[in-house]
Amino acid sequence: MNPVAFHVGGITIYWYSLCILTAFLIGFLLVKLELKRHPEIKDSFLYDYFFYLVPIVIVGARLYYVIFEWEAYQHDLLQIFAIWNGGLAIHGGVLAGAIYTIFYTRKHKVNTIRFMDIVAPSLVLGQAIGRWGNFFNQEAYGPIVSLEKLQSLPIPKFVIDGMNIGGFYREPTFFYESMTCLLCFIILMIIRYFYKNLKVGTSCGIYFIIYGIERYFVEGLRMDSLMLGPFRVAQIVSVIMVLLGVAFIIISLKRKELYLNPIKKERKKYE
């Protein structure tokens, strides 16, 4: 599997980078489209939000990974910047993005939870797309399995071929996560457009629960997990995400605030 997509002059473009950039672009377009149903949030707010979001998420994802893999970087600090070789932790990116979103929405007086609901489908679709960068880099895979087992599962042939790493077939955990994220995206879009009484916070809660459960079990198969002592960091974070998602759902059910209805006493919006 060649991680290089193409060359432009003396610049090498990697598939990993293309997957990340594609995820951000599609996510931006989806949010922009959804804002047509939320006229209280101006386009200028979105442009400024994404302008800073992209580097913040990438830096957060990289720092998270480097912190738990410090031994691999402590003797060659320049490798910290070589993100095209892989090493972006989704949980780190989500955490950095969430902190930035809370700060940015409060600063500009936009309902934080509603905006997170708006972004949730774009986020999980971006994760589904971004995971394919792991495929091209031949990383984020599971244990050795037989070719017959992979052929018995609904996995495309080119994915199976790409999982032949070092002469052994590996469990395509990246593929499992990508497909689950795609399913989560579909579920969020269905409830967004067909459930008229959707409450603020429900979409976020569903995202946290589905992704948390999926990541917990898929992480158990991976051979390159970030560790905290004897524990897999992603599994710890996944449990927290599920609990947080349940809390979001419970709170949203008790509130009267609907996803498409702005708060009557809402503060002045960012122009």
C-alpha cells in the first residue's frame, strides 16, 4: 500500500493528509447547509469558527498521541511535526475541538449545545472519512487473522488486500470504525430531518453513545493502542463518552427546548 497520493513539483501529497482535509471540507459544507435552518447563526460565525477549528483539532489530535507515545519522539522531536506519517488521535482532536467550541460559542453568544448538535453529524462523518488515512498508512489494524475469515465478512476485496501487512492478514479495525461512524451519521441525519420534536442535546448524546460503544470494542482488537499503564486510553475515554451521552439524553428529555426553535430570550448573536 503506497501512502503517497501524488507529487506536485517537489512536494509530496500523502493520502493520509488528503483524507483529513476531505473530512474537514465535507464537514464544513454540511454545517453550512444546515445553518440555513438556523438563521440566528450567521455565516461569518461559521467561517471564523472553521478557520481556527482545523489547526486546533489537528494540534490537539497530535499532542494527545505524542503524550502517550512520548518514548517514540523524545529523541527526535522533529518527528512530532511529521503528521503525514500518521499519529493523530481522534479522541484528542474531539477533546480539543469541544473545548474550542465551548469557548467560541460562549464568546459570540451562540447556544453551545445546539451548535454542537449541528456539528455532530459532520464530526462523525469526518471520522468515517479520516479513518481511511489509516488504511493507506497501514496502521490502526488488529491481530493476525486468516484470509478465509476476512472473505467471510462483508469487507471489500481491496480492503482485504490492503490488510496483507508483512505477509500476514490483519483485522481491519479502521474499516469497522469507519462503517460504524457512517451508520451513526445516517442515524443522526434521519432524526434531524424526520423527528420533529428533536430536543437540543439529543444528537450530541446519540453521537457520544454510539461512538463510545463502538470505539470501546474496536479498540480491544487494535495492536497499536495508546496505553495508560495496563489500560487502553481509548477505552477509558469511550466509557466516559457513553456516560456523557446518557447524561445528554436524560437532560435533553427534561428540557422543552427544541433543536429548531431558538431560545426566546437568546442573547445577541455574533455578526
